[in-house]
Amino acid sequence: MDALDPRHRFPAVGPVISVEASEERLDPIDCQELQWWFAIPRLGDRTAFAGYDVDTGELGFAHEVVSTVPDRVNGRDAVELLFSEWSRDHDGQRTAIDRFTCVLDDDSARWLAVTLDVDDETRTLTEGDPEFEADWGGAGPRRLVDSGRYQQLADGSYRITDTANSGAGVYRVRIGHRVFTSLRVFDLDHAFAGEPTGLGVAFVEPGGRTVLYQQYFGRALNKDWQAWRAAHPGREIVINGNLFLQCDPTGRAYDVLTTASLETSSAHALEE
């Protein structure tokens, strides 16, 4: 395993994870991360994250992002981030390296340019490129707060109200022997044929770092969604009548942990 291989930051088998609602209240959180890549575009920041298969507990992928040098794009001061990626599904012996140029604005952290290694070919996309705008143009707000946008109904489903912001309750997230009181954040993807295709669910601790991330997909993207749902109770969310399952179109699901989840030095983690 070489120095660029992000697997060295994580155990081969993930810790036990549990999530339960909390009655605690949290002040608005300043999340300076690139959502949901978990790195901060600030010189010296070094962040890693890894996905653990919910069925086997095994490491499925690992990424590391390092803010390396100052950069400048279209007259704007920015930071270059070196991104290394390992995936069990994409040649388990290979580490892919990409480069991002990002900026931390007053309102959000966002991408200005990306240089990707795709099938051994290097491609650079910048603001203004249609492909860039579709995949990298969006940026979530730094200020995260629960203002009541997602109202939970008696059957456990959610209704979207007229209020703004993406907070969806406060939760106690237990990762191994560490416990984080976190704001849950819902990030709904674009709609397809009138139905949203995806839902990102992040748990962000008061210091602004994500400790757990889960990706949900609309049932239309998985032909075997009924069987998967029956075999994985509790891994579904219903919003405005739309069912989301923590299952990608291949039938797999991952709990994504970050270095903030596992570091004993985290100021916002309780040891139990």
C-alpha cells in the first residue's frame, strides 16, 4: 500500500454505527466543507472518507483530499486539492488521482475547476463548461440549521414545508465508542419524470464536520427495490410521498465515515 493509497486511514472493517433522534437543540452550524466531499478548501486541510458496505461491514472505497497549494482561476484566489481514490470495484490495486481547484466563499465552499483521470485520459473542466455546471456547479450553503423545512408526520414520513434550509432534526450518532450530537441534513437531488432521483443524508457535528453520510436513491432507479426494502428495514425515507432507499442502482449501500468520525481528538465527540 503506497503513501497515496487512502485505505491506510481506515480499518478494513467498519465500526458499529447507530443513529437515534435527540431532543437537544443546536445553534446554526458553519459547515466549510465541499458538500459532500467533506474537505475544506483551505491550505493545510487533509480529509479522508470511506464507504463501508452495510451488509458485510467491509471497506468498499476510500478517498483522501489534501489542500496543497494556492491557485488562481479566472482572477479568483483559490486552493488546489489533490484527490486520491481507491475502490474495490474499480481495480482494487489502483489509486486514481484527480485535482480540484476550489474556493471557500462567505456563503459556501465550491468548485472552480476539476481535472479528472478518466480511463487513463486527463480532462479539465471549468466554470462555464456545460458538463462542469451539471456535475460540479452546485454548492450547498455554509450555514446549516433546522428551521422546520422537513415536518415529520405520524407515519414517520416527511412533508416539505415553505421554510428554507436543509436541517432535518438533531441526532445522536454512535460510531464505535464515539458519540456525536449532530444536525441531520437532507440534500434532495434533481427530479426525473416528476420524482426526485436521490437524497443525500449527512450528519454534521457542531464544529462543521460531517461524521456520517448516507446516499439514498429513488425506487425508480432500482428494479428490485421491493426485495431490498424487505431485507433492509429502517433504511428508507419517505418525503412528500417519494420513497428513497439507502441502495444504489446496483443494489449496494454504504455508510460513509470521515476522519472526523474516527479521530479521538475531535472536540465534539463523547467517548462511551
